Amino acid sequence: MDPKRPTDEEMAAEKPLKPVLQKPPGFRDEQNQPTTEPPSGTAPLPRRRPRPIHPVSLYPEKKRRWSRCRVFCCCFCIFLAVILLLLLIAGAVFFLWYSPKLPVVRLASFRTSSFNFSSGKTDDGWSFLTADAATMLDFRNPNGKLGLYYGDADVAVILGEKDFETNLGSTKVKGFVQKPGNRTAVIIRTRVRTQQVDDPTAKRLRAELKSKKLLVKVSAKTKVGLAVGSRRIVTVGVSLKCGGVRLQTLDSQMAKCTITILKWYVLIWNQAF
């Protein structure tokens, strides 16, 4: 006898049943979602195909275009930087080769040909000064390869100190050129006529002049420049202050001067020649 084969229903009953998976909350099955037909009289909207996402390497690179203004600015900056560099190199070579130095200026002497006081009205407390003076300044060029150019100078001479200072006149001195290593003496002549001075000042000035304790000051404003041959270069404005020294000191030695350039102070001291 042939054994009885199990039927399909029996085989299905013998197979183990798979557990049914629970759907998480909020899950939507888009494949088995029922389609809703649009109402009659309206056409269905076409669905947009999603744009394919390509890797970054497949996108063509955009070429950067430089504007004319940007190119001009870059070229101008490069040109300006080259010019400045050349100027710095030229200045460094000039200073190394010529070693420029400031002039040495001293107050050499002070002389008066007349120094008289005349009284004013009786007991008014004022006198009138009439004087002629000659002041000598000594200029020395310490440069061995460069000349020095001095422009026209406005010079003033002052006598006395503190509350007894008296202006002995001002004048204009013509400019000149100094050769390398040259030494020049400049005589400055000033004069005053019937200048009003109070009696205490007049009395003190007369006594100090007689005892050679009179204090002398000279101030000037001019321009100083370097000269290579006949060409003038690097001209700057300077202020010159000489003196603050008494007459008895000037008889034995010259007084130092102070040169002011762009608010920088350079003291020119007495040096032996």
C-alpha cells in the first residue's frame, strides 16, 4: 500500500506562522495608499520628477572673472610698492655713501657801537633805547662730500633775562652755500631807535653791559638743504636758537646753538677745532 500523501491544507497547517510586525505610530504605506481620484472637471497635476543628485566632482567649476577695476588696483599697488622699494634703496645708498650731517652753528661774538638811554617825561618811569649792535654767528659744514645750502633767514637779537628781556632789533640775512668742510662767519647787524623801556630795565641793562654780565640770545628761522655740486636736495625748514650766554663768556669761547627740525632737537655743542 502506498503511504498517504498529506494534502496541501495539511502542509500549510504544519508550517509555522510568521509573526505579524506591528507598524510604528505615524507610519504611512505609500505603496498601498489608496488613490484618490480628482473631482470631475479638473485635470490631474503632473508630478515633478525628482532632480538627480550628482556628486560634487561632476559639477563644472565656475571660472572666476576678474574685473578691470580689480586688475588696475593690483597693478597700481605693485607699481607703488616697487617705487617705494627703489626709493628706500636709493636713500640707503645715499646715506651710506655721503653720511650727511647737520651744520655746526655757534654764537661767536656780540658788539655794540652805541647803547644809550634817553629819559622821557619827568617821573613817567620810561626811558628810550637807541642802540647799534653786530652779532657774529659761526657756521661750519662737517660734511666731506656734501655742500650745505642756507636760505634767507629772519634773525632777532634779545638782551637780558626773564622780566628784563629787551628786543635789540631783527633783520633779514641773505642765504648762502657752503662747500664741503667750509667754515663761514656771518655778521648780523641790528639797530633800534627810541625803543621804549621801563626805568628798572634800562638801569639793569646799562649796569650789566658795563660789567659784561649782559645775557645775549639770538634766534633765527631759515631753510637748510644738502647740495651735491650745484644741485640742492632735501631742503627743510629749521629754527635756530643761539646764546643764553653772558658777554664775559663770549670773550673766551663761543656759545652753543640749538637746531630744531620737525620738532626734533639737535644740540650743537662747542667743539675744539
